[in-house]
Amino acid sequence: MSNSLSQSLKIERPPVTLREMALERMRAAIIAGQFPSGTRLVERPLCEQLGVSRSVVRETIRYLEAEGLVEIIPNKGPIVALMDWDQAKQIYDVRLLLEAKAAETCASVATKKDKARLKKALDALEAAYHAGEVIQLFETTTDFYKVIFEISGHRVAWEIVQRLNGRISRLRAMTLGTFDRHQTGFSRITEIYQAIADNDPDTASKSVQVHLNEASEIARKLLTNENDGKGNS
């Protein structure tokens, strides 16, 4: 077979399946809070809303359960997973350990080419902040951290972070909904980038710690108040 024919047959990007589209939209809706914690996920309405079959909805729910965004409750069925401060704290603790170390290593080894790649990811993130597109903001934030983990060579750690990504995005949506965090969030990430660009491992690690400690404290207040409110209702 000739090279030209081989190239013409090559699929550059596989087609998106209905299940992938349904999963993406359901994940985005849960992260954005369109389906609040504890909401029952009933098959028939979801089929109508998404325009897909029950088998696709069931498969989507299984994937979301694996991501920690959905819980299956006996005698009740699937609901949007509840998020409390204990769970959130554990997620922030894991992030702190993995992201601080990745940033530290990244700052130690980053080349000029690596820094240019990270700057490109930062620029995309800044554009998302200005655009106010929530899902785009989460995707570009994830991409920024992905670059840090890849440059650092911490690929196993990134796999762990990816498994938590749905719940990380839920917390991110919650904290960015506050005015203070929306104002400071990007500036903190810029500080992380600058420390890496300066090849300053200590500052890179400390910048991640400051960034996550601020977010963690906001989440603690929000989740504690939310749970107190439920207890008093």
C-alpha cells in the first residue's frame, strides 16, 4: 500500500460516541451545580433530556460513579454524590502532596522549551478566566497542571489526580463561585508559573501550598455552613 493511500485512510481523531457526549454533558452539569448534591438521577427524564437510550444513560452513570460524582443508594438508585468537608479535606490533602512535589520538581528541571509550553497553558487559562466559561476554565486549569506533572515526570501521580478530577472540579466550581477566590485564583496560579519559570523549586512548592490552602479554607467554610444549615432545617 502506498504511503499516500495510508495517510488518506488514517483517522486523525476518532469520532465521539453518544456515550462520550452524554458523559461529558452529565459530568459538566454536575460540576456546574445544575444537578445539586443528593439529586436523584432518574433514567427516563435523563433519556429525554440527553436524547439517548436507557443503555447509554446507564453506562454514563456507571462511569460517573467510578469518578466519584455519582453514588448508588440501595432502594433509591443513583444520586449525585454528596460532598462534605471530610471528603473535601482528604482531596485537598492528596492534591497538596502531589502538586507541591510536582511543581518543585518541575521548577528544578524545566527547560526553556518547557517554560514556553507552560506559558501557553497559562495564557489559555487566563483567556478562560476573562471569558467566564466555566467548563473551559476547568479544562484549561486541568491542562495547566497536566503540563507541570508531565514536565516533572510524575506520571503516576498525575494518574491519581486524574481519578479525582471530577471531584476536584466540583470543589473548584464551589470555591470560584466566591468573589475573593475568583479574584485571587488566577494570580496564585501565575505565582506557581513564575516560580517554575525562575527555576525556583522552593517557591514553586510554597506557591502551590498557599494556593491550595486558600481554596481549602474557602471550601471548609462553605461546606461547614451548608451542612450546618441542613442540620438546622
